[in-house]
Amino acid sequence: MAGLFTLHLSSCKKELLFSKNHLTFSVDTVLFDTVFTTIGTTTKRFKIYNNANRPVKIDEIVLAGGKTSAYRVNLDGESGTDFKNIVLPAEDSLFMFVEATLGETSASTPFIITDSVLFKSNGKTQSVKLAAWGRNAHFYNDTIVSGVWTNDKPHVIYNLALVDSLSSLTIQEGTEIYMHKGAMLYVKSAQLIIDGSYNNKVTIQGDRLEPFYADVKGQYYGIYLDHALESTIDNAVIKNGTVGVHIYDDHPTNTNRTLTITNTEISNHSSYGIFNYSGGSIMGENLNIHNNSIYAYILLEGGSHNFRHSQFLSYGSEGNQPAVAIKNYFTRSDGVTYIGDVGEGAFYNSIIDGPGEFQVGYDTLTNNGTVSISMEYNTNLIRQKTPFNGSSFVTNLWNKNIQYENVSENKFIIKPNTPGHEQGNASLTLTPALLSRDIDGKNRSSVPDIGAFSVD
């Protein structure tokens, strides 16, 4: 590859014999996938070739939009908008790097911003086009939020969007939420209502929209419910963070669950799908939690949960981690080991599965009988090399060959006439009107399938 060579000719030296050929390029258009306004794109590059056996003199390379362009270019390490008298040696090439930052507009739908780079040599002007799709958004950066987030434009969070004490935030169906690196939606002694629908789910993911980031874990932190008022998440897709939902304790005024979460997929997080810490109370129905690096669900230092028609899958985890981990004690930074009750520990009509032999892990202390550990597993599909025994485990199907549509494509719907199909217990539905439909809104039969999906 040639270095950037600006032409300086001297009358006392022999002039270079330049080729009359024209340039060629590795692409005719540099296209950026959708990017939010005010957020810079990743850097893309293309190559400029001289295929001739003599040097080519490039009289000028110009960013057509000049200094007001949404694009920035760099020619072999030198930034600018206008480069003159460049010599490209024979059978050599140059790199040009391109970035873009799109300004805000009034558009509520995606729009395209174009420009071009012009190359003038041998009496001819050639060009490489530049194009980027942009979207306007609502932006939050260490912002206190409440009220209603509408679905008119995406919502982008930097650092923190805080729902503060005794306030409430409702998120409408179809709302798209994008979080920057390390960002979280933090609900502190307040209420969160995510109100999606079967056909118009709320989506929560990282703010990098390039295809490379489509399945990259750990792009942001997640949703953090800190002593939250009674909150609900319905019909959401939460992906590519560190923790899907992190619950810390319960609010002292709550008479119902800290969180009721339904019809929701939580996937591809670098730590946990759901992290229930130190006393949170969860009701979960029609959940599909998969491909998280450590656990699909972890309860630590006490709490309670009741899960129905859900699936906790350790496919995509690092090593042979179990899908579900229950540990009711934890030694905090003050050196004290805190022990909590597991007030309710129910799994009904659910799947707990993964590639490892042990998909449920318990590590509990009873503190000489002063701490209670509740567990109830009824009519589940569970992979566990050594099945649990006792009255807390009823009608479970252990270590069956569960057949999903396609594990590699994350299609965790069991196949007809395989384990779990029409083997659920209809009497275990706590809210029959809701659980008569699966995670996608499809009607269940009178003998339901185990898991979040109803199978044809």
C-alpha cells in the first residue's frame, strides 16, 4: 500500500511518466446501516487502486459536501475534505476511511443522508458514493424520567434513565429502547410498566445497529428494579445486555409481587437473564429465557418466585452452567454473610434445560432452622443427572430428549409428538385468562404443552 505522496516536481529532475489509466475502487458505495442522529457511526473504509504499470497522478480528491458534510474522511492517515496532487504508484493502492454523524431532523421515520468523494485524474472525475440511514430519537443522559414513553421515536439511554421515588414510567407497546455501553433503566422505589402486546412488543437492546452487533452480549447493563413498587413487564424482548432484569429487594409498601413479567423473551446477556437479589418477589408467565452466559435465572440471598409456562435454557452459557441457580446467602463487602428465606420457589409447566447434565443448582443455608427454603416443581421438563426426590417434586419429566425446532437458530419451540407436547397440567394456571394463550398469543389446547409455546 502506498503512503500518501503529494507531488512536488523539480525542473532539474526527470519528470515521472504517468499512466493515463483511470482509478478503480473496492466499492462504488459506502453504506452505513441505520444510525441514531448525533451518534457517530463506526469507521468504514474502501481502497483506491492504480492497476497500471505506471504511477497515476490524482489532481484532487474532494469530499463533495465539504466542511458541512455529515461525513468525515481520512486518506491514508490524513484527515481533510480536499486533497491535491496525489501520486499513486504503479500497481498500488490507498485507503480512505469514512465516518458519519447525522444531525437531527423532524422526521419520525428513517431517512437517508448522502454525499460522495470525487476523484479527479487524467481529465476525468470519478466518484464513490456515501450513504447512511438515520433515525431521530428521544435521548436520555443521567435523566430523571416518568410519565409515558410513546412509540413515535426510539428512546436512547446514555448512562442512566432514572425512575425516581414513588413515581411511575409506562412504556407503550411497540416502543424501541436502545441503551449505550454501560447504560441502565434504573427504577428506584418507583414503578415500571412495560405494556407491550403480542403483535407489537417492546424491544430493549444496545444502541449499535450495525449487523456485527446483532448478537454481541454485554452492550449495556439492563433494567434495574431497586426496592421497586409493584411493576409489570408484558410482551417485551430484552437482549444483548449484561443482565436482562435485575431486582433488588421489595418495596415495604408492596402487597403483591415486586415484578410480574409475562410473554417476554430475555436472551443473549453476558451474565444473567433475571437476577433476583435479596428479597425480590417475581411472578413470571410465558417467559423464554435463553443464551445468557451464566444463568437464565438466579436467586441470591433470598426472595421468592412463581414461574408458569416458562423456559429457562442454558444454551449459549459459558461452560456447563445450570439454567437455574438458587443460593439464599451471600457474603457482602462488609464481611457479613446475609441469609434470606426462599418464601416461594415454584416452577409449573416449565422447561429447565441445557447442554449440561445439571440444570438446577441449589446452595442454601437454613441457619439452624430459622430460615425457610420453599420449593415446588410440578409438571416440568428438567434436565438433571440426579433427579430430585420428595413431595416438592411432582409429575416432572426428567432427562427427556427434548427436541426443539432449531437450537442453533434459537428456535426453542418443542416439536409435535416429542417430550412436553400435550403433557402440561391445565390446573396449574394461576390466571387462566392469560395462560390460555402462549408467549406469542397463540391459543393453548385443553391439555397444554409444557413451556412458553403452544405447539401445532
